[in-house]
Amino acid sequence: MASPDTLTTSLPTLGHMIRRFWPYVRKQRAVIAASFFALFAEIGLRLLEPWPLKFVFDRVFASHHRHDAAAAIPTVNIDPLTLIGLAALAVVCITALRAVAAYWNTIGFTLVGNRVLTEVREELYRHLQCLSLSFHNRARSGELTVRVVSDVGLLQDVAVTAFLPLFGKLLLFFSMMILMCSLSWQLGLIALAMAPLFWLSTTSLGRRIREVSRQQRQREGAMASTAAESMGAIKAVQALSLEGTFAQVFSRHNRTSLSQDVQGKRLAAHLERTVDVLIAVGTALVLWRGGSLVVQKRLTPGALLVLLAYLKSAFKPVQDFAKYIGRLAKASAAGERVLDLLERVPEVRDRPDAVRAPHLRGQVRFEHVTFAYDGRRAVLKDITFEVNSGQHIALVGPSGIGKSTLVSLILRLYDPPHGRVLIDGRDIREYTLQSLRAQVSVVLQDTFLFAASVRDNIAFGAPNVTAAEIEAAARLASAHEFIAAMPHGYDTMLGERGVTLSNGQRQRIAIARAAIRRAPILILDEPTTALDRENEQAVIQALERLAQGRTTFLVTHALDLAARADQILYLEGGRIVERGTHAELLGANARYAALQRLHALRHDRGMHDKEPTDLIA
């Protein structure tokens, strides 16, 4: 994105965000109305603040202006000291009331900002979870985490501490300029003449600050990605002695971020000092010309005092803007990143006319399905087959030829650009995603367990299940015995990704999680890989119990598992090259039969380092 040329276009995201988040803002109408009432009260009281001083100077001190003052102030026979006391009391009262109004408008706008951006963060998190796998395969998890947590947090902080207060101060600026012109049009014009200079300085420096801030936010995202990647794979990092490599990458991003932060601070400091000098020049000009008018008796000393007080207060927003420009620039950069995610349309989403799926029987049909990742070479080519309800299908073939991709299409993790997938004779794109996926259970090779209790990890498979149902699912998965032996049984907390369990234990908890859904369709993607013989047998027995009565898709290199299926599909080159039962494919004496012979040779020669399908690829 090109850098903007003016300050107006340097912060376009702020207006864009207001439009985008207006539905959330609208919910806070009552708080906003009360906050604006308090804000206008604060502005009115601030405008009144210097007037008691004007009264004292013109009515008491400047006796040679008594005639002029009398024209403006009704003559009263009050002792001068009493007038001074009343003026002092008025200053205290006005200031106290203004402080109360300022307190309530600050609290009100804080509530609005926090409530709105809390909802924005929740929407962003939900939206991220709905974005297609193709997006997440390209994105870096650390970068996304920074956008959800840090970028929205920065918007929240700046909205409360800079943007909303600045809005009130700009209203005060225009109000004071109007009053200054009414008191002395000459001095008011002098003050207004300084505005273009302020505008030019904030425009040129503000653009550079915003660009530096954008680059810094991107660098912070890269740092978070590096840290998340290395921490998520700490076992591999330590095993391969990659600590130094990742430390160097992180250090490079960190030092670049530091350099950009210093550059941004330097630019912001330059802007603040430039504004200070311009305010001093404006004050000097008003004092010089106003003093001349007082000497010429064309202006009272009290009026000059009010004008100088207004001038200082009127340009306070400009000083604050110079102070906050760096933070507003960072907020703009953060807002761009947040809106970039929110405005991404999921590639896989519900159609406008999608309906909730009824209870499915589990009959699955692929019709001329072709699929490619990101428009590259097709992974699946013209795939057509049908599976009857309750049948068990094994998908075998060399690694990387689309077996896992094929079963992912049943879940609509991706949508094929050509062809269609049907369940019970109906295109699955006609169903809502949630209702479709709720009727498919999955057990993957890389089992993911959450940093929660064993009970919760099993119950994530289905909401509102009872303790008895959780235990029944664990027994089906042959997991009850080792769970019961844990320190707190089903309430034992697991480490992140289930690192406190063995591979076999993790897999059996995943089987229990799949079982508790009672889904009519079951997908098993390499469920026994990386298991020792004992755990493999326990998992296989659990899978057999789990698959009973379900339409089951098994992706595997284990030919003894594939041999038990009702039908075997052998894929190669993105196509189904053979199909049939184990006996039929052996009788055909083609690729599957060759695979079986190589499987036997592998065991005879102790070739445990490669899968048989890879040996014939």
C-alpha cells in the first residue's frame, strides 16, 4: 500500500474502522449520549474558566479601564476584596464542576472503547477460525496471534487514551477560536493564521511516523511467528541443536524493531518540539498585538488575559496531537491489519440457501472431483466412486498423492472447483458447515490435545455430554484404565498438545473424542503411525469398535488394516487406478498386489525405514 500524501489520507483506517464497527458502537448509544453530554459540559465550563480572572482584572485592578468595564459589567457596590473572593470561589467551583464532567466523559468513552473493541476481538477470533485451511496454510500462527491480541489491544488503548480525548479537544479548539474572534477579530485571525503551519508540520512528519509504525508492527508479527514456531517445536529445535539459529533470526527481527521504534520516537519528538515552537510564536504574536491594543485602550487587560488563556488551551489539542501522532499512526497500522483479516472472505463458507443437515445415513459419493491447492498442479483428478452407508473404505497409495486431501473434502475443509461430493444423494455444499461437520468424526495421525483436563478433551467432541458418556467413550477407546490411573483421573490436566502422554495414549483419547460424537461418518487418517506394537494393537481394537455401524474412510500405509476394508481404493498420480476388495485386487495382480509383495519383502529383509507404498512410487 502506498504511503499517503496528506494527514487526511494518512489515517484513513480510523474512519474505516468506525464504519466497520458501527454496529457495535450503536449498542452503546446511551453511554455515548451521556458521555457527550459530559463532554459538552466540560467544554462549556472550560470556556468559562478564565472569565472570573477577566472580571477581577477589569473591575478591580485596571481602574483606568473602569469606564470600559462598566459598559460590559453591571455596576455593583461591592467591596473589591469581596469581588476578588467571589471570583476566586467561582474559579474553584467552575474547575471542580469541569473536573466532574471530565471524569464522567472519560469514564464513558473508556467504557465505549473497551466494550466495542472487546467485541471486535471476539469477532476477529471467530472469523479467523472460519477462514479456510488454504489461508491458514499460508499464514503464520504467531503473526495471527499478534493481530488478535496485540493489534486489537493497541486499538483499545489508543481509542481510550488518545482518539476519543482528542476528539473532545478539537471541539474545544473550534469553540475557543470562535470566542477569540468574538473578543478580538484581529487576535483571532492571528491565532487562526498559525493553523496552516501546524497542518504542514503534522502532515509531513505524520506520514513518515505512520510508515515506520506499519513496518514495526509487521516486524513484531515476524518476531511473534519466530517465537511461536520455535516454542511449538521445541523438542525438534533442541534435538537438532537449532537454538542458535532461531535465536539469530529472532535477534535480527528484534534489533530491526528496536531501530524502527527509535526512528518513530525521534520523528514524534521532532514533531512535538516543532509544535512547541509554533505555539510559542503564535502566543508571542498575540501578546505583541494584544498588548498594543491594550495600550491603545481598544482592548481591556482582562480580555487579553482571556485571549491568552484561550490561545494556550486552544492549541493544547495540537500539542496533544503531536504527542499522540505516533500512537495514532501505530493504531492506524494495527487497524489496517485487523481490518485486513476481518474483510477476508472464507473460501469455504455457507451458501445463502444452505440448510441444516438432517441426521445422515452416511452414503457418500464423489462425482468427477478435481482439486488443486491454490490453482497449482491438480492433486486429485476426476475422482468418482461411491460408498454405501456403513461400508469401510481404505485409501492406499504413495505418500503425497492426495489421500488426506480426498477425505478433507468430505469435511469441506476445502471445496473442489470441479465436481461435487454428495452425502445421502445431496451435495454437501447445500448443508451448513456446522451441521455437516457435527456428523463426521475424525482421528488423525497427529493427534491434537488441548491444555485442559482429560474429561474436557474427550467432551470437546460433543457438547452437553454426561460423565457416564465420557467414561463409556473412554472404555470403547481402551483408554479408561490409564486415565483412571492418573493422579486426578478424568480431571487430570494435560500439558499443551498432550505432551505429558505417550503417542498411544493420545491416540486413544482422540478415539474416545471421536466416539462420543456418535457421528455416522468416520475418517481415520494414518491412525496407527508412529505407535509401538503394543499400542498399535490397542488402538486397532479401539478403532474396530469405533467403526462399527459407521461409514469409515481409512487412510493408511498399513496393509493389514487396509485388507480388512470392504473396498480398497488405490490412488496414484491423483487418480484412482485400482478399486475392489483385498482378494479382488490380489487377483488382479497389479499395483496393489505388487504393494503386498513388497510389504512381505520389507518384513523379510527388515526394511523398516520406508513405507511399502513409497518403495514402489
